[in-house]
Amino acid sequence: MSDKTFGFETLSIHAGAAPDPATGARALPIYQTTAYVFEDADHAAALFNLQTVGFIYSRLTNPTNAALEARLATLEGGRGCTVASSGHAAQVLALFPLMSPGAEIVASSRLYGGSLQQMRNTYPKFGWTAKIVDADETENFKRAVTEHTKAFFIESLANPGGVVSDIEAIARIAEASGVPLLVDNTLATPYLCKPIDYGATLIVHSTTKFLSGTGTSMGGAVVDSGKFDWSRGGKFPSLAGPEPAYHGLNFYETFGDMAYTFHSHAVGLRDLGPSQAPFNAWLTMLGIETLGLRMERHCANAAKVAAHLEKHPAVAWVNYAGLPSNKYNKLAKKYLPKGAGSIFTFGVKGGYEVGVKVVDGVELFSHLANIGDAKSLIIHPASTTHRQLSDEQRVAAGAGPDVLRLSIGIETVDDIIADLDQALAKATA
Ligand SMILES: *Cc1c(COP(=O)(O)O)cnc(C)c1O
């Protein structure tokens, strides 16, 4: 299938998944195998030398995972993709080829709490430093750059604050600084936003969320645009220098715009090992078939719920970039023209106490730590996901004591609104 001529919904169903050439099976087979038989000793040697492309061992590559990789690369407009066991595994995998002890990244303070945690507390154990900056002021990225900076990291639409990043402005600063821009596109999905169109180099996903879509499967992905010159400035020796793990092979000279993706499989997955289970890749492929339909309904429902809450007497404020009153509405119109997603926060009058009562009072909503499910979900970040942060860090991440985060599902919208109304009534009675 030549992808260029088809629309998003068509590609969501067909990209990466032609009928199985061996059996004619129309649905993607789950290749539940650990290893693959070599044709002969020469074939085996060529595979291990990366002189021929093929399957060796499912820690590196697997045909079901490869189908998901092809589909995600297509939907994001990228060149190659590597799937991983979770979104967080994908983030480590994404940075791994770029980093070494002493290397730095510049990241937005508005990232998902778990990502901030990973950057602040775990990356230092690798000798990596994350400088966390307020991304609303895009010049902060320029100010934080040093000779050790290897990447910028932002979210297109941030979890949970409803913050939209000015991807194009930050990409320009990355380009001028000679570093790639990594964009976590989990909340927007490629249906709502394609960061590569605005200059992003690498896209990371937690496929756990909207891409799989039904809260069944952990997974992550890294998509490479194939557009970055890894030999620039001698900053990325793992990609554009002799790789000791492959007898001095230079990935960029050998594989060109597929260098990053080949490295992610041949070195990243091989040595770090966070491979995705083929069954999860299969469920995620199934989910992606309905991505466009689901996102349309997620966004329509979220817009109605946000507008309702904005007028609700028990609600102090609503942070949904799709609302005309929102600070990020202009950026949302530019980067998310089809809708501002379905994750947003609102503040209850009465703070922490009332927030906790609301999560205890909902009946249709599920109180849990996930987003992007067909089911509507609620959480009080201050007492859960953002618990490990300091008070100041929580407020900076949009997770203060009065904040509730919603992930609006695709149920009948009147039922969603009625459930919130009864929970708010109980909590404030
Ligand atoms: C959930 C999430 C992650 C982490 O993904 P896991 O699949 O849970 O490891 C990273 N970024 C964002 C924006 C997320 O919502």
C-alpha cells in the first residue's frame, strides 16, 4: 500500500497490516514466538552483522510489533518506529542513543508527573541531567542550553494541565541549538496533532492510553522523523560515530534516515530490553483501527463536559484548552484544530477535602490512575499521581490541592454530566 494517497482513517486501519503472506489471514497474526529459524549459517551471520534485515529474537524485533511500528510511523508522518513495553520505557529508549554521563536535556515543567519523576530522580543515576523549564516562555529553552545539551523534551498537550506547547517555536530553538526536539504526543495522538509537521524530530507515546484505547495494554513507542542530521556538531557519537557494540559500525553512514530506528532496535532494545509483548502490540493495532472515531467522540464529549463545569456553582475554574476562555485556546486552534483532547482539569471550591469527596462520590466514572480509556476516568492528582512532588512542584505541574483530572470517555455525554453533577452535589452538601 502506498501510504501517501490515503486519509488518516484509512491508514489507521490498513497501514502496516496487509494480509498475511504465508496464510492469507486478513487479521494481523500474533507472532507469539521468541526466535526465528535462520536459512543457513551465512544468513545468520548477515543478520547479526546488520547486513540483512530480518528477525532474530523477539527482544529486538517481532513481526506483530513491526506492524504496529509501521502503522505508528505512518500515522505520525515519520520514517521509523520502535515500540517498547510502556511509555516510560519508550522515553528511556528514545533518549538512550543521544545521551551519555554528563549529558543534559531541557524539559518542560508541565510534563506528566511520572515523566518529571523519571527525569528528576532516575536520570541522574545514569549521569543524565534534566533542566526543567517553564515552556510557556519558549526562550527558556534557549537560556538553558549548554554545550552538553542533547535534546529538548515537551508534551504537545500536557497531562494533566491542559497546556498546549508552542511546538513550532520550540522546534526552531532546538534546530538553532543543534539538538533534536522530542515530543510526547500521548494526549493528542496523531489524529489531533502531528508534531513532525512543526519541526519535531522524535515522537514518544504511551500507547497505553488513546492508541490502545480501552485500558487493556501497556505499551510505548518512539517514532523518528528521519530528518535529523546525527553527524551535526559531533554531538551524537552513538549514532554517527563508530559503535563498539557492532565492530565500529557507523549507523548514520550505513542506514541514513533509518539510523536512529535501527540503533533503537539493535542496541537500545537489545541491551536495555524493554520489548513490547506481541499480544499488546496486537491489541494496540486493534485499538488504532477506531482511533479517529474515538477521538472525535472523546473531544466532542469533553467540550460539552468542560462547558457545563465552567458554569457549575461548585466549580472554581476549568482548564480545558478547547474553551474559548482558556489561556491556551489560541495554541490549541493552531496545533489541535480537530479538538483539544479529552483530558482536562478543574478546581473544586473547598480544595483538597472536596476534591477527595468527589472522587469517592462518582458512580459512572472510575477513580483510577489512567487516561485515554473508552470509559470516563477521574483522579485527584495531589493525593495520587503527583503525591511524590513537593507542594510547589505540584502547583507548577498543574496539580494543586483543589485539582481534579478527568479523562472523558465515549459514553453518552448526558450520563457523564449527570454523574459529575451528583458527585459534586454530594461533596458540597
Ligand atoms: C501515561 C503517560 C506516560 C507514561 O506511559 P506508561 O505507558 O504509563 O509508562 C508518559 N507520558 C504521558 C503524557 C502519559 O500520559
